[in-house]
Amino acid sequence: MDPLLDKLLVYLIVFAVGGGLCAIAQLLIIKTKLTPARILVIFLLVGVVLEGIGVYKPLNEFCQAGISVPIIGFGAALTRGAIEYAKQIGILGALGGGLIRTSLGIGTAVVMSYIVTLIFSPRSK
Amino acid sequence: MEKNDLNQRYEDYVASVTPKTGTFHSLWNSFWIGGVTCVLAQGIGDIYYALFPHLGKDLIVNYTSMTIIALAILFTGFGFFDVIARKGGAGSFLPITGFANAMASASMEFKTEGLIMGTSVKMFTVVGPVIVNGVVWSAVAGMINLLLAGGA
């Protein structure tokens, strides 16, 4: 197949899967009155389970950013790290592996939030 | 009983004044906003991969999420993200950008209470549950995996 068409198909899958997951979350909000925080945790746990049973990797190869950008990807990355680090240094590695693998993202979020807070004033809503 | 009645009347009142956003409309909004967020991330990743192929996939995935997290927090600072969040619902908070926005907005909101007791404490009010549950259950999954696989 034409590589450009191939790329287009990937982007279409990313859009459909990412959007679909968000629509499911939105449907949960409307139908069950779960708070966003609970929904985030539920999707995070879905990622943990998917990675734990080894299904996430093939899914990610197919859906790419469509599944890794929603919070499912964060749960999967934490679990991937915990599993890998536990294999490297033993069972206690599972306690730190998740944070090690996601540390760049979490660190960026904390530092950037702090900088933005210093620069901008809170606006009234 | 009296109190329940009052609560019920209050809930009816709230339901009557809450603007009715159609279910389909809000689903569509979260669908396309979430989809566009993922496509943007995919695009940034592809650009990084084209420019710096020697970095390897893992590092590029990391740099991509760092980029979209930083962008989302900047958007929060400038106040653009509120516009997206009001429209997008789950489309704006489910992607990792929403996680970043929740952190930055809580941290900005409590700036008035000081950088230590305000910003530093409240930064994790929304994302705390995600990080705590993520660390705990990923650790459990890692241990189970090791026990079952026997370190193989």
C-alpha cells in the first residue's frame, strides 16, 4: 500500500480510538453520575489490567496514540515499568518501577505547573 | 422526611434550570476533542521520529508526552484550556493533557493561599487519586507478574 495512505489510516485509527474512549467516558458521566476523578481511576485501572495480562502492547501497536494518550496509557506505562523493574532487581522493584518509567511526564507536569503558577495569576471563573 | 422532601424539590429545581445539553451533542464533542488530542500527540511523535530517529522509540514516546503535558499546562496558564474543557467534557480530561490541566489549574487556583500551603498542597487534589492508585495497583501487577512468571 501507498505509504501516505498507510499513514492516513493510522491517523484515522488514532482519531477513532482516542475519540471513542473519550465518548465512552462521557457516556459514563451522563448515565452513572460518576465523578470525573472516579472515571479517571477506572480507566487507569483498565490500563493496569490490560498491561498486566499482556494485551496492551498489541493494542498499542494497532491504536498507537489513540490508546496511549488517554489515561489508559498512563496506567499501562506504570505497570510496564513495575513489571520490568521487578524482573531486573527483584520483587521490591515493583514498588518503584512504575514511577521510574513515568517520571519524566510527572516531573514535567509538576515543574511546569509550578512555573505557570508563578507567572500567571489565577483568573476568576 | 421533611428534609428529603426539601432535597427532592431542590433537585427538581436544579434539573429544571440546568441547561439541557443533548446526550448526543456532548458525546460528539468529547469524541472529536479527544480524537483531535490523540491525533496531535501522534503527529508530534511522528515529527520527533522523523527528526531524531536515533533516539529510539521509548525516549520519543516520553518526549512526546512531555511535550503535550507542557503545552496543556501552558494552555491552562493562558486560560485557553478552560474553553476546551467546558466543551469537551471527557474528551478534555481523559487524555493525559487533562491530567496536566487538572494539576496546573489546582496549583494556580490556590496560589492565593501561598506557594507551600496553597500551590504545593493543592496541586494533587485532583490527580492524587490517579497517582496513588496507579502506583499501588501497578506495584501489585508487577509483583503478581513476577510471581507467576517466576522472574523469567
